[in-house]
Amino acid sequence: MSISQNLRNIKSSLPETVTLVAVSKFHPVEALQEAYDAGQRVFGESRVQELIAKQPNLPHDIEWHFIGTLQKNKVKYIASFIHTIQSIDSMELLKEVDKQAAKNNRTIRVLIEVHIAMESSKHGFSIEECRMLFQEKQFAPYSNICIAGLMGMGTFTNDAHQTEKEFQSLQKLSDELKHSGFVNESFTELSMGMSDDYLIAIQHGSTMIRIGTSIFGGRVY
């Protein structure tokens, strides 16, 4: 099937409350343009070098999300245009994003990445660390970021029960923070779910899913 047909099929299964992030890493500009022409406006990239090569060659109303591990020394290359950074996994990175956003007279939306998977290769704060960050108001000094919610990645597994438990844990944390008084009205996003598990994620409160293969097919390296 074509990219446009893949998009239609996926969007037809999504509630209106869920944003589809088309994960376009390793795919050429032409493929992204086809998705754009089919109505897709939110794209996710995980490599800075690839993102800054694509961004000038595509329509300027695209909402770019950075979804991969982000090195502090590369934040400056995307700070002028990035809409959301979904992978804040340290306070040092958050501080740098705030610094570079200020230099560009911008406020950058960020999601705090929480480690919920049974895999050490995944990044993020533990649930308890995340809870303490909010309770201790460690985000308060940073005025050029908007903390819009949480992001998590489930374990790469065929065990749907395991995936469900992980998504439940992140949903519980998100709900807890929303009712704690430690977050403001901007804290609305729960980004979890990819091509193989997004339906489970939606059942557990996901407001944002990150899908690549089911839209674009296999990666082009």
C-alpha cells in the first residue's frame, strides 16, 4: 500500500484525542512529502544530522518532534525550529534546551522520558526519580521550556501483558502528577505506543503515538 493509504488506515483507528507522530527517520524527503501531501503535519526524527538536512527542504508548517537520544552539544542545531523534544532524560539536557531556547527567543515544548521497559538500552528517569523532580519543583528555574507531559517506550516483546503493565505504570504516574498540584494546565501529553503496540497504549491513556514502519515501510539506510 502507499504511504497515503497507510496513513488513512492508521488515522481511521485513532480517537480524536490522539496525535499521530510520523516517525520519518531513515526515510527520504520524498517519502515525507508524500505523507505531508496526504495531510500529515507532525513528524518525528531521532538523529539531529538527519533532521537538519530534511527540515529546510520540506514545508515550514511541519511540527517537528525530536524523539531519540539527544546530546547536549547538538541542541543548538535544532533549537530554532523544533516544536517538541520528547526525550528529556536528564536535568543537564533540560538545562541546555532551556538555554538554547532562550537564545532563539522561543519556548520549546518538552516531554520527560520515563524508563518503563525491561531493557537497559532504553533511556529515561525512573518513575520515582520523575516523581521527585516534580515534587521538588526542579523544573521551576527554566522559563523557556514548557513541560507538556511524559514519554515512555515499552519493552520490545511479543508479550502483550508485559507491554500493558508498562503502559499502565506510566499512565498511573501521569494521572498522579496531574492531580498532585505540581504541574500546570500545559501538562497534557502522554506519548507512548509505536507500530506494534499503539493500540494497547491508547487503551492506557496515550495521547501521542509514534509510528514509522506502518506508515513508511522498512527503513531506507
